[in-house]
Amino acid sequence: MEGQGPGAEMPSLGRLRGFAFDLDGTIWAGPTLLPGAGELVEGLRSEGLAVVFATNSSRHGARILADRLTAMGVRAGERDVLAAFDLVAEEITRRLGRVRVMALATPDMDELLAAAGHEVVGVDDWPRAQAVVVGNDPAFDFGRLRAASRAVAAGAAFFAVNMDPRYPVAADTFDPGCGALAEAVATAAEVRPIVIGKPFAPLFERTLERLGCSAGEAAMVGDSLGSDVDGARAMGMFTVWIDGRGEADRGDAARADMVARNLPELHRIWQNQRKISGMTPQPAQ
Ligand SMILES: [Mg+2]
């Protein structure tokens, strides 16, 4: 699909069966729910469309994020959220079976790996690791970098939750992201990681499974061109860039199938195209 640039309205949006939303910068900004998020999500659901939230989260899994959405006023259960954090254990199983894994991440990651049947290996025990996972590790230091990079250089499979350079903690404040830590390991080990999060394929593949539709029937809505839009486009999904800062005139907006300034604008466009497509439900008799 060719990008249509800002303001363009392609009727195909009205025919889609599933919508995936990024969280940070799209549904919420730090502790604040962004305007129109609840109305749009409920509007889509009320017409029987599938909605999931697809996030690169490297610190929290679906349960915590779903609770947070619900507390903010967007009804969500654990099955409605796909977090890169949760998917890494499954991806290791898919590729390697149950193995010995060393994780540079929050302690929750060790629990997740163990629950998935992997044996968790401590940093001092790095020569036994068959796989190394880098998440968002607040205890990251020289010793942990050394252990992870030696294990990967010695042949352990290398997984990163995502490659985001920064982890937003509040407006205008960030922590180093999972990608910053994974790049340090990759540089020292001279091995590139298998990445779960956007723009890489695993998170999108699981998102489409959860939506229950093909890539051509689903939209990805997000505020990041490099992660949400480019990744979803490579999968063949319809892409909506939420251009909250009004940067569309820079020209790279053409990377997305559609650009909206915010969720209320997207909601209006979707309602209009739904009517044009003749998909509006018949009134009850
Ligand atoms: Mg985002």
C-alpha cells in the first residue's frame, strides 16, 4: 500500500476487522490517559472489532499493564495486552525448547522464564547459560555486561526484549532503554540479538494471532514511525501514525498509510470511512 500522506482518508480503514494500539505515547503518556482513547476503543469494540494493545514494555507484563489500563478507564484484561516482556520466554521455547537462561532484567523476568519451564542461571554461572535475555535491567553494571557478553560470545543464543534506546519514565525524562543495554552486549559479544519487540516480527505475529485476523485485515496504531509504522508495514498491516507533535510535514509521514493528529481525529475518520464502506450496523428492529 502506498502512503497517502497527512489528511488522506483511504476507505479501507472502515473495512478492517482488528486494531492494535501501541501504549506509550498513543494510549497514555506516563500517568495520563490520552484524550479519546477510551471512546475509540469502546467504539471499535461496540461494532464487534477486535482490539489489542501491543507494547514493547520491557519491565512489565500484560497483567500489570491491563490493570493499569482498566484503572485509567480503558477496560482491558490480560488477554487484551501483548507485551514484549511476556513473549520472550515463549520465543526461546519456540526456537530452542526448554533451556538454561541467564537474564539481565527485572526479577519478574526470572519468574516468567521459570514459569515457562526454563532453568534460570545466575550471572556468576554464565558458562552454563544456553540463552541470554536482555530486558530492562536496573542493576546493569560491568560484571553483568561481562557475563552476558562472554556467554553470548561462547555460543549462547541472544535475545533482547526490544531495541528501544530509551525507556520513558515521565515527561522529558528517560532511563536508558533495553536497546541501550542490548547494544552493549551485542558490541562486546560481536553477535546481534533476536529481538521480540517492534519493529521486529515476533510481537506483530503474536498480535495478529490474538486479533484473529490476517495482516491485511488489521491496523497498527502508534506514535513511532520507526517502531510501530515501519514494523507493521513490513508485516502487511494497515498503519496509522499518531502524529501528536505535528511533524507530518517533515515528509516521512508517507511511511504510514494514514496520519492522525490524535485519537479523536482517528475516531472521526474511522466512523466516516465505516459509513462509506457500508459497514455501519443496521439499527435494531
Ligand atoms: Mg509509543
